[in-house]
Amino acid sequence: MSARETASRLGRLRGLDTLSDARGIFALAAMDHRDSLRIAFETAGHPTPAPERIAELKATVARALAPHATGLLIDVELGAPAIALGAPGPCGIVVPLEAQGYEDVATGRVTTFLPGFSPALARVLGAAACKLLLPYRPDHEASAARQDEVVREAVAGCHAEGLALVLEPIAYALPGETPEAFGAAFPSLVVASAQRLQALGPDILKVQFPRDDRGDEADWCKQLDAVCGPTPWVLLGGGGSPEVFARDLRIACAAGASGFIAGRTLWTGVIGDEDDAETWLRRVGVPLLRSLREIAQSGRPWRERAGAPAAPPRDWFA
């Protein structure tokens, strides 16, 4: 292993330590939403705030939640002012690499990178890791093969800079697929995606809960844990209710998950009521985050999963 490869490995390990607690459990708050934030306002019947107001809202959320999280996922567009103002404080940050939207490939979806941004810039601004959102259908080979190449490029770019990559595969319905058919396939798609993508080298898999109202979700989580191999996996929030997410998190952590990354579940009450955002976050968001952290302690520490790395020799850089 070359000196650069050794430094990269040590840098990624250090990044994961920065983003987890002393036991090795991840409990990140996410405020990297862009298009989905606009949609959340529209769905709630509110006009989308001006970009400057969204930037202020992101800073407010970061200031409230970051002290109680092990890390903060925040974008480099409207989230940059929060970073500049020090809203995350000493909390480690994770920044997304993807652009909004996606390219269609024979009715499948392919991620595109944020123009002008790169893992090198993420490292310079002080990020502990990068995140890549990945619409993914392992049963749609044309788009899956293209997405695999996107992942390989992201992994190579991040690892060249000593940064960990958090990979977030998202299952979606194909054109013409009925809700019933998609729902029936959903848990197996989550498991198959994790199995295929973990082999490409991401440092963390941020996954959907393999919901299956007709079957044993605990068993699906055990299957998910098995296919992740040495790659730690965490549960994404998905914007669901706190009660449902807490239930899902208990099941996932019992199966071997190493924590969670949650966004709207933690701060949805600020949508449309930005003037009282700080009050809502203090009274609801922060206690919820703390309670989820307690649940996540039943999970598997990420270093236990990844295994003890070989220590480099004293002259590894020579």
C-alpha cells in the first residue's frame, strides 16, 4: 500500500470517528434538502421562501440540532451561509455531491454531480465526508450499470482526498409499475441494492427501512445486515413521523444498523412557521433527537462491523 493510500485509509477512519459517538454509533441530523425542501413547503400549503430565507432557516436548524448530533449533513449551496456563520459549531459536517434532478436512461434514473463541486473542495472546506444520493433499481440493468459508474467515480474522488463516502440508494417506482407491485418488491429492492453497492467501496450505506406490511420486517433487516458485509449501514429518516421512525430504528439497530441520519423527521415543525423555528426545535426537535440517540445505542458500533484495521508501520510515509 502506497503512502497516499495509507493516508487515505487513515483519513477515512478518522472521518468516521468524527461523525460517530465514543461508542461508534452515528446520529446525524440532515439539512441538505434542496428540491425536497421546496416540495415540503408546497405540500404543506405554504409558498416556498426566498433562497435567503431558506439559508437562514438552515442556519437555525443547524444551530439548534448540531450540538446534540454526532454530525450534520448540509448542502454547499444554501447551506454554505450556515457553515460560514459557524452554525454547526464543532460538529463534523457531511456535504452532498449530487446535483438536483437526474438523467433518464431508458426510463431509469441516473445521478449527476453538482457542477463545479468536488470531493477536493469538500476537503478544503473542512467536511468529514461526502454524501451521494442514488436513485437505484438493481433490477433495471441499463440505469443500474450507469449508477454503478457514478458510485465508482464518487468513491475514487472521495478516497483520493481521504474522505469517507456516505452512499444513499433510493428505490423508486418504474414507469408503469403499480403502487401495489412496487410495494411488494420494495424490501427486496432495498436488500439487493445494498448487496450490489457495498461491493463498490462506499464507507457507509444510508438505507431505507425495508418496509413490508405483509411480512417480517425484522427478517428483512437481518438480510440487509448480512449483505452489507463489513460496510456499516445507517437508517435514513425519510420524513416519516417520529413514532414510526423510532419503531423502525429499534428494529434496524437490533439487526445491526450503526445508527441513523434523519432530516425532516427532526425539523418538520419549522415548515411554514419559520418565525417560531427556534422555539419548536428547542421544545420538540432536540428532545426527539436525544431520544433517537438513546434508541440507536442498541446498534452495532461501526468499527466492530468493519473490523480492526492493520496498523501502518512507523515509516509508512517514507
